[in-house]
Amino acid sequence: MPLIKRDAVTAPAAGDRPDDVASHIAALSGSDAQARWSAARALRGRADAIPALAAALRVEQEPHVREAIMTAIMRVGDEASVAVLLPYIRSQDAGERAAAIEALQALPEAILPFLPELFSDSDSDVRVLATELARNVPAADATHALCALLEREQHANVCAAAIDVLAEVGTRDAIPVLKACAERFAGTPFVPFAVSIAIARIPDS
């Protein structure tokens, strides 16, 4: 699946009548893939269409239609849309995972309340992917969430992923936690190395 392009997302058409919206929703379950794609585009940013878009996304098989549905959901941009998209970061399809992550990265304020639960997930792969969702979160919030993860995380790969994001968005508040992580994983050379890079990149103010 092609990644969702943020600059390709536009506001929903103004003035849609209720019967227009209903017809678009009905078209989402039709047999014509082009009609389903057009319907998803017509429903971009419509919070009232989230349940229908979520149902359509669960069964849609055409990659370009799935991308259009994800874009429509992303354009709503609230916590309900995040809740619809989050399960797809567990997808076995790499393209689908990437599309979901990119869509969620475009919703930094809406994703923020979900980070603690994601960082506590029992699946280390989910925790790794979740660190990517912090890249566009405000620096102070990202630092707080990622440091809370590092303080308890026992999986070196998850720590490395969190450190990589902190190198890009972290504040100086992360430095004590980064140093403690390096000491805890002293026997895993790539972790202290990543910490040294991150500390060097974090700005002084």
C-alpha cells in the first residue's frame, strides 16, 4: 500500500446533504472499487462517517481504496479516528503498517493519550512501532512519554528505538534517563552508542 501523503489530504466538500452522505456510506460496501474509492474521498474529515469508514476498512481488499479510507479517517483527526487506525500497526502487511503509522503520526495531539498504553503493550514489536508515533508529538510530551518507557523497558531493541526518537525530538530532561539506560545495557554495545549519539544531538536549550 502506498504511504498516505499528508499534503494530498483536503477538507471535505462543504454543503453535503444528509442523503449525499448516506449515499457515500452505502457506496463503501458496493462491488465497484472505483465507487468505493470515490466514496471514501467524499467522506474525508466527516466524524459522522467514522463508524462506516471503520467497518469498510476492516473488509476492504483493494490497496488504493484502503489508502483512501485511511486518509478519510485521518482527516477527522480526533481520538475516535486514532482508535480506528491503531490496530493496523499490528498488521502482518508491511505496507499497511507503514500507512497506519504515517496516518497516526499526522495526529500528534490525538495520539498522545494512547502512548502510555502502547508503550506498555506486551508485544515488543508494537512498542518499537509506537516510538515512531512520538516523533511529531510536542517535544516535552514526547520526552516525558519516551523516558517513562526507557525507565522500565527491558528489551534492547525497544530502548534503541526510543533513543533514536529522543535524538530527534528529545529535550535535556531526557539526559539522566538516557545515561541510566546506557548503564543498564552496558553489555549491549549498540545501546550505549545510541545514547551517546542522542545526547550529542539534543540541543542545549
